[in-house]
Amino acid sequence: MQEKKQSTNLGQNISKGKSDWNFNDIAENFEEHITRSVPMYKDAHNLVCELSDFFITRDTAIVDFGSSSGNLVRSISERHQNIEDLKFLLIDESEDMIEFSRRSLTYKNFSAEHKYEFFCGNIIEVELPKSSTFLSMFTMQFVPPSIRQDIMDRIYSSLEWGGGFFFFEKTNSADARFQDLMTQNYQDFKIGNGLSLEEINAKQNSLRGVLK
């Protein structure tokens, strides 16, 4: 009889086991969780939305790699309701996230002139359209390093001339001292947003071997 993997609360009604982080069964609470966990998450979304003004034109494609809940696509679509024939391609490996974003975007119908396509799987497996705007928000850190360059090459090839690639990631500091400072500061940020030390440690344990 296979032993059931023990899960621990990570906050916002999300439970995962050690080395077990994934994006299934968390769509409803994802935005609240990541806002508490990632510094300037909403600021990053607002910045991308504002800068998209300089890249999005009529009859173009916007691709979101690691689209999660579809929140960023929703914000961009709302901002550009006046532009016709926009096509959005949302790529995510989590079926739950894809279904959540599908319901959120297609049912609310921000613009009758905007089209939303969804692909559940790895970006390597999908044919990318020519795109004026490519989004990757804290996604590459979950991709095996062995295929990251291939993905970057595919993104570059899909961009139209003068297109924009919005790329946000967690990084390591240049030396051990500053890495220690930033790690402690990051923990303070989470505590300030209401996460307990137990929830923070549980999240770190769930990311072991998953966050690269």
C-alpha cells in the first residue's frame, strides 16, 4: 500500500508536501498567495500593462508563458478594449490554471474583438505565433536549466521586429553575504504580509527540487 504524502499548510488554504509544489488545486487562492509571497508583484503587473501601450497594435498576438490564473492577460485585455483583433495565447502546464483562466476570460468577455486561446503543456510543445508582446512572469525558475536556452531562442524567434519581451524572475545575489541579507529581508516581507514562520518554512520545503 502506497503511503500518502503528507501535506502542510502554506497559507491562503494552500497545502503541499515536501518537494511537492505544483500549480494544481490552488487557482482560486493563487493571486492572494503570490501577492503576499512575491515583492512588488502587483507593481510588476501594472508596469507591464502600462508599457504594453508601446507594443500592442491591432491584429497582433500576445503570448503569456506560465499564464497561471490569467490575471495579467485580463488586465492587458481590459486596458486595450479599444484595439480590435487582439489574440491572446495563454500557456500553462496546470490544467486547473488553464480552466480557471478560461472561465475568467471567456465568460466575462472584456472585448468581443479579442480572442483567447489556451494551451495546457510545455512551451516546447506548442507552435508559437508571431507576437508583438511576450510575457514570462516568474515562470522560468520552474523550467529545467537544460532547456531554458531553447525556450529563450523560441521566444526570440516568435517576436516581431520591435516586439517586447517582459521577463520577471527570482535571482540569486552575486555573493553569499548579500544573498543572506536578501533572504532575511525576503522572509521579513512575507511575515509583514501575514504569513507565519511555519507557513514560510512549509513553502520552502515544498519548493525543494522544484524551484531551480
